[in-house]
Amino acid sequence: MPRATALATISAYYDAFNAGDTAGMEALLTEDFEHHVNEGQIRHGIEAFRAFNAHMTRCYREHLSDVVVMANDAGTRAAAEFVVNGVYLQSDDGLPEAKGQKYILPAGAFFTLRDGRIQRVTTFYNLADWIRQVS
């Protein structure tokens, strides 16, 4: 049962992402949530995650496909692999200029869960590949 709960929680998280429902994503987080961003700083708490999502919505339009979710039997750890299908909408600091470039990027994430909610997510993708695609 704990494994099934973890799988359902992570699946709901990505379903909310694809629906553009950041409030739905936030509802799945613990109060002491940690967001470990690829090539970035660790963001602590739901408010920092909310600000990150607002920034991402301004700069990128993304939809995830081929999402595969895995979890341990205890339901405390999970992972997901997926493909990011995106459009670069607005230039992001320190990155190439946005001109509506499309990109397709394999990515993955690792999760820590507590009581059926997400306490940590760590996301990985190949930044050099993304830069090559939008340059």
C-alpha cells in the first residue's frame, strides 16, 4: 500500500504539472519541502516553489510525455523519468535569448515522500543539450 500511495502521489504531481495546475502540485508537498533544481540552488518551502513555478510559467511552456514513475516498497522514495516537450517563451537570466524555440529534453527526478506527500524533489536534465537546442 505505501508503494501504491507514492506512485499515486508522484503521478498526481505530474498530472498537475501537465494541466498547468501549480496549486495542485503545491497541495502534494510537505511544509518543509525542498526543491533541488538542476544546476541551481535548493529552494526551501512551498512559497519558494510557488515563485519558481511563476518564473517557469513566464519563460517556458512545457508538457511532459513518456512519464514513468517508480517507488520503493516503503513508499518513502520514488523516481520518475520523462521527456520535456517545451517552448522557450521569454529569455531567462544567463541563458540564450528566447525566440519561441522548441526543445525536447529527456529528464528525471528523485523524490523523498513522507505520509504520502512530497518532502523533496531533485530534478536532472542535460543543460548543455537544452542550450544547444535553443541556440
